[in-house]
Amino acid sequence: MTEATAPLTSEIPITSNGTPNDAPEDDTFERDLKKMLQDGPNLNNSSAVQGGSGDTPTTVAPTPFSGVRLNSPTAPSQQQRSPTGPVPPPNPYVGSRLASTVKPPQYQAPGSTQELEDYEADEFARPPPTAIEHHAEGGPPPQSMANAVSKIESIKNWSLKQIKCTRQILSERFGRGSRTVDLQLEAQIEVLRDTQRKYQQVLRLARGMASHFYNVVQTQRAMGDTFSDLAQKSPELQEEFTYNAETQKALCKNGETLLSAINFFTSNVNTLVNKTMEDTLLTIRQYEQARVEYDAYRTDLEQLQLGPKDAAVQARMKDADSNFQAHKDKFDRLRGDVAVKLKFLEENKVKVMHKQLLLFHNAISAYFAGNQTALEATLKQFNIKLKSPGEENPSWLEE
């Protein structure tokens, strides 16, 4: 048998920080490790392995093996050895070096300083307990949890109330349930709603009249300016154009006065219809909702009273009775508020409409009669300031 000796390459070992390592122990360990790795066969080359039947031995073709340098960041040079060479004896120094790389765990006695420091560091790094964990450990519930429970309870009560009210409305619509009716109050409410619809129609017509009359006034102003211009350019018709120009300007002035009166009328009627009446109707809608809730809880209490009288039903009956009394008090209070508001609304409506209808009549009559003095006196009577063309509304500081 022949042994092929690979040429040895001179290498300078480099440590991790880039400085040459002159320790002879590292060189000895590295060379011994290379010899052990090179003596084994290379199984990556499948064509080099030949198998036979019987007692025919298997031969492995020699292939090069690249060694790995442990203490150098770069790849080592390739070295070739024959697999038929002798196996080197084990080196005790290699075993000692491998054993020295594994350090046995250090034993810490219970209650030692190191264990205490590790426990304190772990406790310091642990996050504070959450609200649910704090409550699960037996502590008092935090404020956020109490607020969440309160919101859930309010949503639950609101849902139950809506279900009861919907059931009451459907039973009344299909004629299966009874409702509480105040005939006198219901008649007054119906009259108020009919009055509001008619006043809204008057308001729409008055606004339409003001809009059309504004266009008439603007047309009269333009015609007066045109007649005045033609009077200057047509000497033979100067007198006729001048008369017509003065007439259109006078009508325009009186039209602006009447327009101010109509705008004052529409503004006050709008306040009466869309603010005063609407406020009363809002209270009426609250009263009607309270009436539905009252009837719903009254029906619920009556059904419980007709059922069996066991302990569970008694507890439910007690809760139903307390809810019924609370909604009955609310219903009675809103019914009194509606009656009072209807009374004051009627008095206010008569007072406001008496003044506004008198203004509207006197202004229309004076304008179409051509009585400019009476028209101006009507505006002074009701403290209406005539707005000049192009004049802007005063600011709240000037007022």
C-alpha cells in the first residue's frame, strides 16, 4: 500500500480580533483535528462507491476534503490524503481541549445572593396585572370595569323597554291592546297640528309674495332709470319721459316700504310656527312616548297579576310595579306640561297674529291706495325700520 502525502501549506492562525496567534497549543490542536477528519471517506461522490455480491469487498475512490479552520474567519486551503493511510492514534491533548470548551453549570445554593438578584430582576420586569387579573385575584373591581358594567346594564334596560313599547304599539294597531286616552287633551293636540299646517301654508304664500314683489320693485327701479336716461337724450319727449320716470321711482319707493312690512310679517309668523308651536309639539311627542311606555308597563303588570303567585313571579311583579309607578309619574308630569303649554301657546298666538294681521292689512291697503303717508305711518306704528338699497345689516356691537 502506498500513501499519498499532501503538501502542507504554511498558514498563520488569526484570532477573532485580527491579530496573529502564536500559541503552539492551538496549532497542535488544529493539525490533529485535520488528520482525524481527512482519514474518513467522502460519501458525496456516488460514482466512486462500487458494490458487489457475495464476499467482494467495497472500494471507495479517494476524494479531496476541505478542512475547516476554527480560529480563522476565512476558509482554509484544501488538503488531500489517501483513505488507505494509517489511522493516527488518539491524542489525549485533543480530548482535553474539547472537554475544556464545555463548562459545567455552577451550583447556586438556595437563597444565595445570585438567586435573590435574579428573582428581583424578574419581578421588576414583570408587567403590572391587568384589570381582569386584578379582579380575579380578589381585589376590588376598577373604575373602568364598573363603567362597562353600567353601560351594559343601561343598554339591556333600553332594549327591554324598546321591545315592550314595540309590542304595545303593534297590539294597539291590530286592536288587541288597550291604550290610555285623554279626550280633551287629544282634541287640543289635533287642533294645534291642524293650525300649524294652515299657518305653514300662509307662511309659504307670504314668502312667495315677497319674492315676486321684490322682482316688481327691481323692475320699476330699472324702468325709472331708463326713462330718465331717455328724457336726457330725447328733447322732444323729455316731459313725458320725465313724468314716467318720477312715477316709477315713487312706486319703487313705496314698494320697498311695503316689502319691508311683508318681510316683518313673514319673520314673525315663521317664529310662531317653527319655534313656538314646534316647542309645544316637541313636548307633545314626549308625552305620547311616555303614554306608550306607561301602557306597556301597565300591560306587563296586569299579565303578571293574572298568572301564578310563586316566589319568582312575586319578585318579577315587585319590579314591574316599581317600573309602572315610575312611568306613571312621568306620564302624569308630561300630561300637565302639555296642558300648560297649550294654554300659553293659544294666548301667544292670538296676541302675535292680531298685531301681524293688522300690519299686513294696513300696509297693503295704503300701498295700493297710493297713500304714501299712511304707509309710512304703518311702519312707524310697528317700529319697522326701512332698509335703504345697498344698506347692510348692522353688527351685533352696533345694535
